[in-house]
Amino acid sequence: MDVALGPDAPRVRRWLRVGERAGLATRHDGAVTLTDRGAFWLHLTQNYFALDYVNTVWTAARRQPWPAAVVL
């Protein structure tokens, strides 16, 4: 399994354990599954970052149409 995770395997395992302890995920037969609560918070987090990304791009485009670069 570590091969699939690469050099970040220890950090990923720590985050998975944190998620399990917080009730955001469960482990069964070697697979980690999000609980309903975990899916809610993951979706909320994804929305925040996606909306922040779009807001950053649109703000830059309002300041200067077709900017050469947008720093995210």
C-alpha cells in the first residue's frame, strides 16, 4: 500500500487516522470510507476551495481582462 501512496505515506496514514477518530471515516477490509458526516465536511471544504479559486480568477480578470498570469 505504501507504494501507491509514495513518500507521503506516513502523513497520509496520520490524516486517515485523524479522520477515523473524528468520525469522518471508517475502515473495513483495508478500505477507508467516508461517513455521511465526513462526506459533508469534505464537500464543504471542496466548495470553499473551488469558490475561492474561481473568485481569485474572476477578481484578477475584472482588474485586467485576459491577465497574463493569475497567482492562486
